[in-house]
Amino acid sequence: MRFLFLLVVFILLSINVFLIFMWAPTEVHMGHVQRIFYIHVPSAWIAFLAFGIVFFGSIQYLRTREQKWDNLASASAELGVVFTTLVLITGPIWAKPVWGIWWTWDVRLTTTLVLWLIYVSYLMVRSYSGNHYQGSRYSAILGIIGVINLPLVYFAVNWWNSQHQRLVLGVGSTESGLHPDMKTTLYFSLLAFSSLFVYLLWFRVSLKRTEDMVRQNVPLDMDN
Amino acid sequence: MREFIRPIFVIAWKDIMLELRTKDIMVSALIFALMVIVIFNFALNITPATVEYLAPGILWLAFAFAGVLAMGRAFIAEGDKGSLDGLLLCPVSRDAIFFGKMISMFIFMVVIESLVLPIFVVLFNFDSISFNLIGIIFLGTLGFATVGTLFSAIAFNLRSREIMLPLLFFPVVTPIIIGVVEASSGVITDTVNIIGIGRWVGLIVVFDAIFLVVCPWAFGVAMEE
Amino acid sequence: MMRKIAYSKIQKEPLGIRVEGLSKSFGAASVLRCFDLTLERGKRLVVFGRNGSGKTTLLKLLSTRYRPDNGEIWINGNSTHLEPDAIRRSIGVVLHDPMLYEDMTCKENLRFFGNMFDLDDLSDRISDVLGKVNLVSQKDQKARDLSHGMQKRLSIARALLHDPDVLLLDEPESGLDKQMLDDVGPFLFKSTRGNRTIVMATHNSEIGLKWADEVAFLSKGTIVYRASRVDMDEGRFHDIFLEQLESAP
């Protein structure tokens, strides 16, 4: 079952690579570097999906205190951080040749960066807590606060940008007026990335379940 | 109502009394805030011409860093001999415990700020203090103290809590830091119209309101083992 | 709804402490599983068990400090789930940590906790409990400057301050000498309203047997032996004691 799933993901990703580098037409103004767009945008999409799952898993965990929800939330947070990192790396690589700058404090980039910081601290809380159980509770709180805080961060950064008349680059604004083949490539890339995410999430959750079973057989002294 | 309010003040008063006795929090945080200002002076070369432009950023960084230092200590007194357990075994709601700790934290920060601000005025011939600025400082500090109390309670139980508290605290208070710096800057330079400032004050108020609800709830969850 | 019905049924019974189907795990580590316990009002139960057997977890669950994963706890007819504050008001707790503020004096510590319990006649109560634990001459010393044993006594004073009907004690004998225990013991057993219900966890068979109305052995989260002190077979007790506590794990 898992092998089959992996095979599907592998095939989808292979086709995706073909579509991105061979099939999709080269953008007129930006040239080949625009192809990073097919990785940047799906990564961002997956990152937000991942943090949505963290939010959901955290609420469910605090409601029921069932380990499976914590496993789902923490596995999703790990993947969310990985994909957010991908967004933050591909963004500057794309921006530099096109706009001549690595980074701009654009509202999307900045919000993504703040989000990355919140979920990195989410993972750190887990590894720095005295016991596993405590870490689950604390990080669930952070998983919820991170999402509640998101609109506040977005508005703050957005107004801050307009106040300072900074260069606002619509990083995703190329989406409109895309060549149909470009759109197809983008949608396929979204599908391929989603399948990769689902596979990794599934894999990570089952790994965590195994960890729990191992831990269960080791007597833990919770008294002191 | 009395049952809810009374323990809040009992806890806050206990913290204030302990602080007056040990001066653990105030002295170190105050000196740290002054140090931040001195270092910024050299790093940014503050002159009478630029002080209005730089003041909001420097002041709020000094407040935020000193605040984090103070927050780190807020629960240490509760931990030495397990007194946090003692507090949680009292027949009062967890919200009351949170607000008690939050109020003492807020008072400590306000005291530190009201000492730092005059020194800043003297050091840089800064003469743009107004009631509006003080109001903004007040609102911003309320948000800081609310979020800070929650995270200091959480960080208290973590290994290397000194580093974990700022890592947890700063990303979450990003909106309020942007808000207070922009609003203060608008008030100080008097260049932004009242609507521009009002927008930021609105953001701070919304932030405070949301976290005044979320943080006591989260505190209860964090303490409920 | 189920909880409410069960609760009103229990209230009529003369039970001091009643625990049903209690489970508590920390993450994946299960400490108590489907744990049941009843203790009549006014009786003293001494729980023996090795470190990690779940004694402290049980006491923290009874004292509302921990939240059960499953199951119900009633103390004097109040549910820890529904009326935690009523329970906190009726219990006195002594844990490993003395639960004190080191920079406050004995009197200030007691005054603070007394205020948290919103007690009247606080000054009288404070001098009364300080007398019981023999700390009158140290009353204005900071908790920091007290010896380990004195801190323990102050902790006991704090637990007695609101004259609770129920006492939950986790190894109260640690740091106290025999004389002190004999002096303090009677004050623990009786409140102004009669005999206290006491659950005490300990390793010490001497003090445990002396104070107990009933004994129980806890091992891996379940009670493996329980008997009332009067009908207890001493030889059997010592066999189990050796097996449970003194053999290497």
C-alpha cells in the first residue's frame, strides 16, 4: 500500500519535473528563471495547508487529548516548516534575477517569514519540554495562537508597507494572464506537491505512532 | 464577582511585595533597557535632527527587551519551591491566577518604562512626550504583558527557558511591535494624520482584546496537566 | 447529563473519597488504568509503593492538579470535574515540594495562602497552625533560611490553615524526625469537625502502619493489596512490603 502510494508520488513528481523544465513555455520577460514559480507557489500553498492542519489537529488534541491528533499536528508542523523554508529560499532566487533584489519586505514574504518563526518555535517547544506530554500541550497552544495571529500579522505588515511606500512586488501577480500551458503546469505541480505532502504526512504520522508504541513499553517515572 | 477579583489582587500584591523586597526584576531590566539605548546611540549616531525619527524604534526595542527579561523572571519565584503548585491548589479560577500574574507584570513594565522615558528625554533632548504617546505606550504594554505572561508560564517549564521565551514571544507580538512603533512615530513626528494613527491604535486594541481572551484560556490549558 | 445523575447519587453516600475508572497517561506512558478506590469519610488510607508506581500521580489527580483522561473522582460528594474549587477548598495537600515562597517569611507565606482561600480570623489561624508544627519562634524568618525539615513543617501548616476535611500527603515524613511526627500526627488526624479523611503515600512502613486505618500497595498503577489495619495479617504485610518496595526492580 505504502509502496504503491510512493510510486504514484514518484511518477507524479517525475512528470512534474518534465512539465516544468521541458514542456512549459519560457516566459518572455523573465526567461527560464520564471520556472521556479512552479515550485514556489505550490510550496506556499502546501505550507498554508500544513499550518491549517496544525490548527485543526491542535484544537482536536486539546479537546480530546488523544495522541493521534497531536501526532497529526506535529507531523504537519514539521512539513509546514520544510515547505515554508522552500518558499523562503525559492522566493529570493526568483526575485534576484527578475527584480534585481533578493528580498523585499512585501506583505506575503514577510508574513511567511513570521509564520516560519512561529512554527520553528512550535517545534522547539516540543523538543525543549520536560516530558513528551507537556510538549504536546504547549505546542498545541502555539499551533492555535499562530493561526489566530496570522491576520493580525498580515494587516500590520500590509499597512506598514503602504505607510513606507515600499516597493510592492506582486510575487504571485503573474498568475493572471498566464499562458494556458503554464496554468496546466502550475495546476499539475500543485497536484504533485499535494500528493508528496500527503505521502510524507502519512509516513511521519505512522512513524510517530511507532515511536509512541516503543515509548509505551519503556516504563516512565512520572512521579518526580 | 468578588470571588474572581479578590485573588487577582492578592496575587499581584504578593508579586509586588516580593519585588520590592528582592528587586530581582526591576533593577536588571531597567539597567538592560538603558544599555540598549546607549548601544543604539553609538550604533545609529542619534542626533537632535534624527532623534524624532529614531526614537520610537529605540524606545520600543528597549521596552521589549527589558520586558522579555522581566517576564523571564515572573514565574521563577513561583518555581523555586513548587509554589506554582501551591497557587494552582487554591480554590480560585485559573483565569484569576493568570490575571494576577499579568497585572503584576504590567505594573513592572510600566514602572520600568516610566523610568526609562525621562532618562531618554534627558539624554537626547527629546521633547515630544505627549498624552497620546503615553496612551500608546500603555496599550502596547498591555499586549506585551498579556502575551508575555502566557509565554513565561510556558517557558518556565521548558529547558533553556531563557532562550525559549524570546523565541516564543517576539514572533507572536510582531503585529503589536509594528503597531506601537508606527503609532508612536506618527504621534512624535506629527506628520501622519489622525486617521493614520487611529488605524494603528485600532490594531493594537484588537490585538489586546484578542489576546486578553486567548491567553487566559491558553494559560488554563497549559497549567492543566 | 450522565455525570450529573451519578453525582447526585453519590452525594447521599457517606463516602469520603470515591474514584471510578480513573485513567491517566502522560502521552503514551500510561500511569493509572481503570483505577477504582473508595475510602470512607474519616478513615486514613496509607498507600505504599515504589517510585513510579503512580502514588504521586494518584495524589495529584485527587488534588485536581492533574486532569484525568477518563474516570471520575468524588471527594465528599464533589466531583473534581464539576466542582474543582469546592474540592480545593476542602483538601489540604502536602507534596514533595514545600510549595512556598522563599523570600517571604513563614507568616507571610501563610497569610498569602490564607488570603487566597479567603479565610476569616486569619491571624488566629496562622498562630494556631504555627504552634501545631512548632514554628512559632521562626515565624518571622524567611522560608529560604529554614532547614529542609522546617520547610516541610511550614508546608504542613499551609495545608492545615483552612482546616480541611481531607488531607492528601505525599511522603510527609521526609525531613521530619520521629518526635516531630508524633507531635504533628494528632493535629493532622482531626479537624474541628471530626476525623479527617486522609490519603497518604509513603515508603516508610513504621510511620505508615502507625497512622493507617487501611493500607494499600500500589504497583504499576493498580492496587495489588488492600486491607484494613485491624484485620491485617502482619506477616503477609511484611512479605508484600519486602516484595514491593525492597526488592530491586
